Amino acid sequence: MDPKPGSDASGTGGKSPLGVGLKVGVELVSALVVAIAIGFALDRWLGTRPIFLGIFLLLGGAAGVLNVWRMYAPPDRLGQKRDKTERDKTD
Amino acid sequence: MAAEPTHAIDALGQFKLEPVIGSLHFSQSNVFMLVAALLTLGLLVLGMRPRAVVPGRFQALAEMAYQMLLDMCVGTIGPEGKRYFPFVFTLFFFILLGNLLGLLPFAFTYTSHIAVTFGLALIVFVIVTFEALRLHGLHFFSYFFPAGAPVLLAPLIVPVEIISYLSRLVSLPVRLFANMVAGHVMFEVFASFIVMMSAAGILGSAASIFPLGLNVVLVGFELLVAVLQAYVFAILTCIYLHDAVHLH
């Protein structure tokens, strides 16, 4: 429960290939899941079965890439003030 | 976590909820939540009882935990972070103790249930959104359209930003849940190997030292994962709160 080893380990753990892969994978998939859920719900509500699902599938893919971009973007782009060191701490 | 001595490895049986008190909807998962809450309370109340200037071990632990999370809140969110410190502290210790208690033999890991982690993430999400709306009012919705982007692209950018915002609600719980489930499934599988190999005569018994050793290593790794995932959940909450307080 020592705070120091925990925070140190998180710095190294986040940089391992497996850590990066897991991180990126979770972000990509979660954006897709949300988008598909929205598309499916809209289709059920409006009775337009494949249309919104298709649109939101594409938007979800874009949102997933945006999530990953936010994680690894150079800090001065997109007006992002959150600094990269903090992002790196997350697994 | 007892391995079933059958031919099939029952890796997911350990996550089954069993009612503790008959007809009440009170499972062993809830028991461990209560234990975690009482342990956290005990650490703070009993740990801080001596109020020594030079802290003992217990008091030092309580003080270090307090200081670490306060630093995390203030460092990530800014001076406003003090307001959210109790929430982040509670969240961190609830998850940390859930992960750590789950490593004890015969214990149950409540953070290995997506319902629990999703519930926690939902609390975080609602608080973050509520705080952003309270602090910024309708200006909060400018979060979904970055300043300086061409207005023509708004129909494309706004849905993508909204999906990206909502995807936190999925990625936050899944990260914790997947880590916990993966670790405990690995424990179960290797433990089953020990039982199966020792059933295969003296040679198998001797060779079963390898899965046993692997499990010993895995305990250490899972200790790291337990602390790390609690930390990740807490710092991501802080980052989201930072976004809510400062908008971009």
C-alpha cells in the first residue's frame, strides 16, 4: 500500500507493449460499443434499422481514434492543456 | 478459489454470487464491500488515534495514504481539487481494498463484477457531468466543439466528441473489471494444473511445482495490478474532474 512504488510502477507499467496495447484496445472498443448502442437505439426508436447503425459505426470508429489520439497527441495540439505526463501515468 | 477436481477447468465458477443471508439479496460480494469499508474506516480512525507528532507504523500509513491522494487531487485538478478529495479517497480505497481482499484465499473480489465497476464509473460520470454543468452552465456544451474548428464540420465533430465523452463510461469500468477477471482466471487455471498433474502419478506431482511456482509469481504480479488499477481508476477520475472544472 506504499504510494511511491505504486506510482513508480505505473509509469513503467504503462509503457510496456502489453500495457499500451490493452490501453489502446480498450479505448477503441469502448467508443465503438457506445456508438453501436446509440445507433441501435436510434434505429429501434425511428424504425430505420440499418441506417443509424451504419452512421454511428463510422462515428464510433472515429471517436475511438480520437480517444487514442488524445492519449498520445503532442500536448500543444487541439488546444489540449492536460499535459502528457499525467496521461502517461494511466495504464 | 478452490479448484474443482473435475476434468474441465471451471475458471469462472469463482465469480458466482452466493446469498449469505437466505432470502435477502445479500451476497458474499456485499460482505466484502462492508469489510472493505470497515477496514478503511478502521485504518483512518484507529490509525489516527495516537495523534503522535512522530507517527507510528499505522499512523504513518494513514497519513501517507491521505497525503498521496490529496497530492493527486490538487496536482491533477488544481487548487479546486480539494473539494473532490473525499470522493477520490473513498473511491480509491474501495477499489484498492476490493482488489487486495480478493487476493486472500477464500475471499471474493467484488471488483471482478462488471456491475460493480460500472456502478462506480457511473457515479464518477454523473458527478463529473453534474459538476461541469454546475460550474459552467450551458457553456459546458462547448466542450463538444473545440474552439477554432470550422463550423462546417460541426455535424461530424459534435457526435464524435459526444461518443468519445460517453466512451469513458465503458472504458473506465472495463479496464478494472478485465484486469481483475484475467488475474483470477489465471490463478484458477494454474491451480487446476497442479491438481490435474498430481493426479498423473509421481512424475506429475513433481512437475506440478512449476504451475505452483507460477502462481506464487502471479500473486506478486496481482498485488501490483491491484494497487495499479486502483491508482489508475483514481487518477482517471481526477483527469475527468480536471476536464469538468477547466473545460479543455
